[in-house]
Amino acid sequence: MEASSAGLPLEVRISPSGAGRWAGGHPWIYRSDLRSPELPKSPAVVLVRDTRGHSLGWADYSPRSEIALRRLCADPSAVINREFWRRRLQDAQAWRQRVVSGSEAYRLVAGEADGMPGLVVDVYGAALSYQITTAAMAAREPEIVELLQQLFSPALLVARNDARVRLQEGLSLETRLMVGDSPLARARVHGLEIEWDLLAGQKSGGYLDQRENWRAVAAWAQPGMHCLDGFTYQGGFALHLAARGAQVEAVDLSRPALERAERNAQLNPFGPIAWMEANLFDLLREYDAQRRSFDLIVLDPPAFAKSRSALDSASRGYKEINLRALKLLRPGGILATCSCSHHVSESRLLQIVAEAALDARKRLKVVERRTQALDHPVLLTVPETHYLKCLIFICEDVNY
Ligand code: SAH
């Protein structure tokens, strides 16, 4: 990591609009807001100043990314050293002790939301999986790994440095088993035994952000209900629904995900789940033609809108699956529909589902408006931290 020659901190000045953003609580400063004539050539911790020279605090500087500065601390007198990172990790742990219940798997560090930009750490029982996505955090990776080992003594530690955003920071993609000799990790989640392959799964292994929604949606199920888990991945919703005695069909495009889901079902003592490898768009159309019906349907698609420009086509995708699902719901049936795209706001998703309901001639009652699990904190001044929506509706005929 770069440091100034005289032992003085490196400094970066930012424009008044950048300083306004900083004062507004947002941790990112874009390159267009930098005002220093010279900038560090490599990743560095820098003291941020406004154009009048007032120091604002400390930030990580990324030489390649358009997000040039990421706030570490708004206190200019803070010292960004090993002790700083140890305290940040301990604070993150304290928050999880406060908000995580009933699960040995959870997100321990959620990047900016925990004041550790570019670092995500997930816990799966005795295992830890981490991901670094910024150049400055990558420069201190050995220190972070040591701290994780000292503080949490994981039996298994996996580096999942394979997120494509790393390329924008000039970082390579790699996954590595740092501690332990098998990437398989087990944890109990809401009384269920679940196993993850931390090297092979999507994300760091699982979609832990949906964890509280698995339980919340399953709370609406009753024994014998016919349920469809639309984009099941490794069966998060399906397993929780089956644990309530429901009859579950679970669909995904990914065979490896379904195979792991099936192994997880075998670890738990409940009736069979029908795992199906299919494209849900096609399957819903077929089921409509066959006049199939369900009591509860979960739709948790991948982010259709990865950028703002994709919003229109994404909205059409969301509308289509919701419309098709609604047609298959019996009166009194439950729809749980999710979007993990930050660009699709909750109000936009509500509007899309409303349009789908009108076209399907159904009347929906909103019964829950949920978001990501609390170990993925939503910061009020950082809209990007609120990305997951999970809306639950009860569906009636429009003629009611
Ligand atoms: N519900 C899961 C997470 C789903 S992630 C959980 O809570 O853990 C989205 C999933 O959708 C991925 O597993 C992906 O393989 C699957 N997928 C993407 N497009 C699909 C399609 N057209 N039909 C069915 N599954 C699809």
C-alpha cells in the first residue's frame, strides 16, 4: 500500500459536491469529484480534505475504479492500523450477536454497511468464507486473514475472490481454501441441517440475505399445501416449506444447485421435495396450459436489472413471472415475490405486481413487505445497501 515519503499521510482533496455527499453519509466519492493535482499510483489509505483544506476523515483510495474513495472513518484523528480493523471486525460480530437468531449461518461483515468497504465475510457454522472486491482491501488481505483467524479460529477458511467487480479494480479472480481440507461446511438454520460447498456455490455459498424470508414465508404454509419454489437454488424456501409439512415442487435452471438441494433435503427428516431442472418461464406457461394450481408460490429470480438501463426489460420479466404465477394460485393462495436488484425499488416492484394482478384478474392483499436479513444492514443514508425486496400477498379472485 502506498504511503507518503515523509511519513505524512497521503491526502486527496474533493470537490464541494463530493464533500456534500460525504457529509450526507454516503461512503463513496467518484473520480470526477477528486480535486488533487496528483493522485496515488497504487491503493492507499488517504486523508480526505475539502477544497478549503478541512480534513473530513479517512478513505481507501482505488487507483483504477470510478469509485475512487471509500470512506473508512469520518474522524480525522483516527489511526487506520491493525487495531482499527480488529475493532471493526469485533463491532461487526457484536451486531450479529444482537440481530441473528436461530441460525449458525450469517453474514459477519457486509462491506460498507460495517465500515469495511470491499470486504464481505460469511459464517457457515465453524467455517468462514470471505470476499474482497477493492484494491485497497486486497492490499491488506494478509492482515485481514490473520485477524479472522485470531478472532474467530475458523475450522475452514475460504477465499471467494471471484466476483467480477474485482476486474474493475485491476484484481484477478481466484478462489482458495486457506484453512481446512474440504470446502464443505454445515450449519443449522432454523432447525434445519444445511450443507454448503463454499468453493462451488453461487455468492459465497448461499443466499444468506434471504434467510429470514425463508422462515417468514414458510410461516404462511400449512401441512399438505401445494407449494412451488420458483428459483430455488439450493432449496432455501423449499426446505423451510417442507419442514412445515407442505408438498413442495422446487425449480431451478442449475443442476449442481438442485443436486446440493437434494442432498440437504436428505439431511433432514421430512417428506420428499420434487426437484425440477427447468426454465421457470416455460414451466409456468406449461402449468397454465395444464390448469395446474398451487396454494403458495415463491418467486426469487436472479437480479433481472443489473443496471438502471436494464430496468424496462427487467420490469417486463418481473411482470411476466408474477402474472403467470398469479394465474396458478388458488383463491386464498399466497404469493411471495422477491427482487434482489437495487435498481428495482420496492414501490416499483409493488407497481409491477399490481399490473400483473390486474391482468390476471386477481385481487391481492399485501400481508408482508420484507427486505434482506438484518446481518445485511440497510444504512439509511446509503440507498445501495437496500437491495432485497420480498413481498408477500394473499390472492383472491377479482370478483370478490
Ligand atoms: N431462492 C434462492 C436463491 C435464488 S437465486 C434462495 O433463497 O436461496 C436465483 C436462482 O435462479 C439461481 O439458482 C439460478 O440458477 C436460477 N435461475 C435463473 N434463471 C432461471 C430460470 N429462467 N428458471 C429457473 N431458474 C432460474
